[in-house]
Amino acid sequence: MGAADVVPGVSGGTVAFITGIYDELLHSINAFNLEALSLLAKFRIAEFWKKINGNFLTAIFAGIATSLLSLAKLMTYLLENHPILIWSFFFGLILISAPLVLREIRKWNLATVMIFFVGIGVAYAITVVSPTQSPEAIWFVFFAGSLAICAMILPGISGAFILLLIGKYQYMVNALLNFNIPIILIFMAGCALGLMSFAKFLSWILDNYHSSTIALLAGFMLGSLNKVWPWREVLEFVTNSKGEQVPAFDRSILPWHYLATTGKDPQVFQAILMMALGVFIVVLIEKIAVRLKTKI
């Protein structure tokens, strides 16, 4: 989930869905409520830990934090030096994830189908919005954390991409790489607030409108494919904190147009192999998750 959240266009929520931990993640987050805080205040630590599913949450968030800190630099390097291959891998990953998620729908009807296509349309529209510049004030960093975490737990909607849209992606990546502790803590505080409030809504809507919600989330995943399409033409550049020109806004193009536009090898064969690898890994993870559930 942490590795996915580093990449603009890929959602940690998608990974949670693929691995079958999504419902448990939401319910565990929601268990952190006033009753849990009351147990903590009374130093009934064992009861508090059990109520919030502490072992599960610790494993998840420790894994995410470790991945964010260790892979931020690697993902930045891969996206700069091997963009077609890394985007192809994530394209295959998301492409196969959507039908796997759709299998969760218990009953199809016209409303479910319409909601599915609405999800596709909304996610696609988000991917073609041009990024904007934003203030570096403390309150906006807090707001960015609140907004991004909501997207991070939604399959198909990337928190990193939301940060990109509001002009805070490179800012937060730099904060991680430079260990800017005050900015990281403010951002995390925003994440905590957004996570606690949004997870409750997601749990409620999944419990009460399961098929429609799954259809919407699967639609989000398919609609987001435009953002992870490997062959892209840069339309706008911005200057980063180091005074370097970096891509800010691009669009999807076909491989032969990529060759004509950039003069670079579109690496079609390698891209197909990476897409196939993404598909294979998702299917493998799904099979392992099913086997583990069966053993439990």
C-alpha cells in the first residue's frame, strides 16, 4: 500500500482491495472511537488494543511508513528513468484488479451498472484536470493530508495524484526525502483527521449499499487507467525547488505518436511484458489471499 501511495495514479486502497483486507482495515480504523479512547484513558490497554485490532493496524501502518520512507527515492528514480516500464506495470495491476473487485457484487441491476459507469467517468475526469499551484502555508499542508488520505483509501483514486493536482506532491516527496519533521507531522495530523472521518462513511456505505459501492469503486479503478497509461506527452512544465523544469501536466498518446512526438523508443514489447507482470502479481496475490482465508 505504501509503495502504491507513492505513485501518482495508483491507490493504496486498490492494493488493500486486491489482498482482501479492505473491509477489516475500515472496521479497524472505525473501532478507534470514544469508547476506545475511554479504555485507553482508564489504562485498560489490553482491551483497548483488542478493540482497535491493534496488531493488524500496527502491521499495516508500519508497513506503509516503511515503504514510504524506503521507496520514495526508488520510485522517484524509476519514474524519472524508466517511466514506460513502471507505468506499464501499474497499468496491468489496475486493469486486472477491476474485474476481481467486480466479482464481489452480489446482484447486478440497472442502477449498479449506471453507478459503475459514473465511477469510470468521475475518475477519468479527475485524471485530465490540470494541476494547480497552491500555498505552502501550514493550514494547507494539513488540508492536503486530510484530502489525500481520503483518496488513498479509495480504490482507484490515488492520494498521490490528488496531491499532484493541488500542487503538493513534489513538496511532500521532498519533505520525506529531507526528513522535514514539522511538515511531515502536520501532514500526518491531517491524514489522521481525514482517515478517521472518511473511514466511517466508507464503512457505512459498504455495509448498507455493498453492490453499488463496489461498482463505484471498480469504476474508479478503470477510470484511473488514463493516468497510468505508459505513453504520455507533456503539455506543461513547472520549476521545482531546485530550479529544474519538471513535467506538471500531460496526456495519454498512442505508442507510435510517442515515438513521433518525443523521438524516444516506445518500448512496446517491454511494456507489454511489464503489464503481464502486473496482471500475474495481482492474480498471485489474490490466490494467496484466498488460500490464507481458507486455512484460517
